[in-house]
Amino acid sequence: MSNKETGRIDCVLVAAGKYHDIDFARLELLKLLAEDERIRVRVFEDYSNLKAIEQADFLVTYTCEVLPSLEQQQFLCSWLERGGRWYALHGTNSILQFLQNGLVDTPDWAPLFMQTLGTQFASHPPLGEFKVRVVKREDPLVEGISDFTIHDEQYLVDARADIEVLLDTEFSGETPGFVRDQWPSQSHPVLYRRAMGAGGVLYLTLGHCRGHYDLRPLMDYWPDVDRCAWESPIFFQLLRKGLQWAKEPALERITNNPSIQQEEV
């Protein structure tokens, strides 16, 4: 009997990368996924296991500077077009180049990947509090959530495709340390949805975390432990809503299969 004939829901979690406490984020996401006992998760450090993604109902990513090959990018596009759902978090859309002058650039080295995700990370000011606004209050993904203030990295991004913004934030001023360090007043998405064929991407830019040893090779020991949005109940509310969105097609399959309903009863 195949997974599609049972109540099983398959997820691929890609959790890896630089400058973040990936162990912490991976564990927190696995705990959230475990709240639904039907979800079975395979965990990887990159996108190379295309067979696993092909068989998955949805993909979740928490990464920083983890770029798929061109072949993998093309596969991800095709998988989404066929109905896959991708819940991308925080630094998934990041490319960082540390220059000899000490500044950080965010070059456009993976245009297809960023077009698929809908945005590319460009810069952020130092960690701090900022306001997040609810743009589409009627949408189930933000239902019951009001404008809120949160302590995190305020992501400034460049749009690479048409996206439907659900939460946004306003920023103007300087982002020290980045090549693009001067920003006029404008809004940037915090949570958005991007439709692609029968599937799509949901992107949440919140969720920075860093432990003592996560800045290597730039720094051997970081003095602080940063948890940021992970200490906010609103962030976990958004995570749970996003995971619910990601598994919707699988839940519909289960609901419409009388044999599964009978087995569950």
C-alpha cells in the first residue's frame, strides 16, 4: 500500500548552513512537525536527495547560504508546479559574500532559485525590535494575529517574482556592514505566499538564532546566545499556521479517501 493510500504525510526538512544555530532550529521544527503523528520527516543538509523531495508532500527549509545546483533548482521548480508546497524560513534566500574590505555583499548568483522563492535577501540592520504589520487580515495564515513588535533580524529583500504579502515591515536608514547600507523608507515582506502552478512557496523571514560557536570561521566564540523570534509565542503561531498550509493538499487527500477515513475511525 502506497503512502497516498494511507494517512501518512511525508515531509523533507533541509536544515543547514552558516552563522546560525542550525541544531536549535532543526530541533524546534522537528518538535512542531511531531505535533501531527501522521507526519514522517526526512532531514537533510542540502537539496541533493531529489528522490526524497519528489516523494514528499511538502518541504521545509531553515538554511543560510545553502544553494541547490542548477539541476536541483530546475527540479524544485518542476516539483512545485506539480503541486509541491515549500515552507521556507529565515535565511533560505541568502547568498553572502564577505569582501576583503570587510563588507558583506549579496550577489545575484542563483537567479532561478531566488525567482522560485520569490525574493532574495539583501541586507538587515543590527538585531533589534521592529514592528510587523498584518497586510491581509482575512487570510487564514494570519487570522487572529494583530500588528506586533518582535526582536529579530529585520530582513530587507529584493523581489524576484510576484508575491502575495501577508505581513510586512517598514524600514529606512542604515544597515552597517553590508555593501548596500543605505535604504530609503519602504516596506519589506515578512510573510508572503508565492503561487507556482499547482503548488507554491510560503516564506517567513523571521527566526534568527545563533549560539556561541556558530560564527566560525569568522569568530571562534560568539559571546551571546540569540534566540530572537524563537522566544515569541506569535512566531510559533505563525510556524504552526505555515505547517498547516504546507500539509493542506495531503490532508485533502486523506479526507477524500474513504478507506483512510474508515481506518482512522
